[in-house]
Amino acid sequence: MSDQQLAEGRDVERLAGRVAELEDQLARMEAMLAQKLDRIATRQEEIGSFLIKRANRMAEAQSLYLGDHTAMTFLESGHRIYVDTRSRDIGIHLLASGRWESQYTKLFRSLVKRGDTVLDIGANHGFYAIHAATLVGATGRVEAFEPNPHLAGLATASLRTNGFRWAKLHPVAVGEAKGQAELTFNVDMPGGGNIRAPGGAAKGSVATVEVVALDQLFPDPAFRVDVIKMDVEGYEGRALRGMEAILRRSPQVKILMEFSPVLLVRGGINAAGVVGFLQDLGFQAWSIGHDGLTQPLPWDELTAKGTKSQNILVARSL
């Protein structure tokens, strides 16, 4: 065999090897493309399923106006809720989307377990009470408190229509002692309703309401609480003082609460007083981000001058 023939044979072998390499690369690329197409198809199915479910929910769960500024609509979870149609803070979101404070709700739902005892203090329309009742189930217990007469009636109806026998709405305010107080509120922004300080000016409507101390309402030493959601527009300090015994015998309790130094002063127990009370009971604080995640929060940051209103998580440990 001539040198030319040998060289041509080697060229053919190299060409064949290169073709084999290209075929192998092509096969790998085809496999990767097939995997990507499978993932895209799966994602499309998931998106399609979500959109179909959402469309069905929207088609089947229309809001119904019942008169007297009241409508019945559905939460995103499918549960019924009665809404004050004048409410431009919370009600309008419930009517439009069935959602409210999505990331805060996500954190709240992550804390509540089946069989838990949950307190919803400042229940408003009963949004969190409904979520809590769903999560704790029939082996759990939900005690909700709302002094606004109209909202209390709506929340009571919502709990009943969903069949939550283990959830109760108390049409009262929560404070440090039993008595009466004046609740001032605007019908179009009911989330800002608050107990009027003695001598304070009333903005909007005023209603005389009953006030209870939770230690007196639940004196049984066996009564313990797992989760508390509290938003009472500056009355948090007084509400906490009125449940001191419950907090002491509930070592695992988690508290989601609004912390507003300005409103706390109006409520009669300032930020330093609330922080000192919680520290004495062994609690720590966490900030809640816009993504619903928590970060340790030093107590002194809550009492610093200029601290703005924020929602915080309070617990002895997470």
C-alpha cells in the first residue's frame, strides 16, 4: 500500500471519528432539548391548571349583594365571607380577590397547626379567624374578638356559614380589665377603629362596647394558647396585660401583632412599657419582611426614637 493510500486511510479514520463525535454531541443536545421541552410542557400544564381553577373559582364564586351594605363573597381558599361593601381598606380587597395581606397571611398560616388554640384579637371581617378555623380543624379552637358591632355580626355569620363550630366570635374589645369603652371608627376604613382615650376626640362613628380581660374570660389553668394575631390600633399593651396569666402558661405561644409607638401612646401604654412587659415574660421579637420571612429584631430598635409602625412576630423561640 502506497504512502498516499495510507494517508488517505488515516484521513478517513479521522473523519469517521469526527463524525462520531458530532453524532454524540447531537444526541446529547437532542436529549437536553427533550428535557427542556418536557419541563416547559409540565410548566404549561401547571399554569393551565392554575388558570382553569382560578377561572372556575371566579365564575362560580361571584359576590352577591345582600343589602344593608353587606355582600357575600369567597376567599381565595373557597370559603365564604360576608363583607361590608363600604370598607375601602379591607373589604374591597376581599371582594376583588379574596385575599388580604398575602405575605402576612402566609406567615400566619405557617404558624397555625391542626389542634391548636388560636386567638384573633381585632378580627375585623374575620379573615384570619376563618383561616385559623380551617387550619386547626375540629380538634382545635379559635376565639376571635371584634368590638365593631357591624363587623362582629359579619364575622359571626361567616364562621357559621362555613360550619366552623370550633370557632367563636366575641363582640367585645380586649383590654386589661372588664368594663366599657368607646370605640371610634369610620365605616369606610373600619380597620382603623380604636378605643378612644379619655378626653380624646372622636373621628367618625362612636359605639359603646364591652371590654374583657382574657385572664378573666379564660381562668382555667389548663387553657393554653398556641397562636395569637392581634391588631387593635394601639390597645395592644392593655390587651397583653389582661392576658398575662395565659401568656405565662403558654410557653410555645407565637404572637403576630402590630407595633406602633404612636398608637401605643394613645392607648395608654407606650412602646417601652410593652417591650418591658414582653421581655419580663421571656419573649423575643422578629421583624416580618415583605416576603413574609422573619429576622431577629432587637427590642431596643422598637423603642428607638422615630420607630415606625410595623408588624412583628413575638415568641420565646422559633
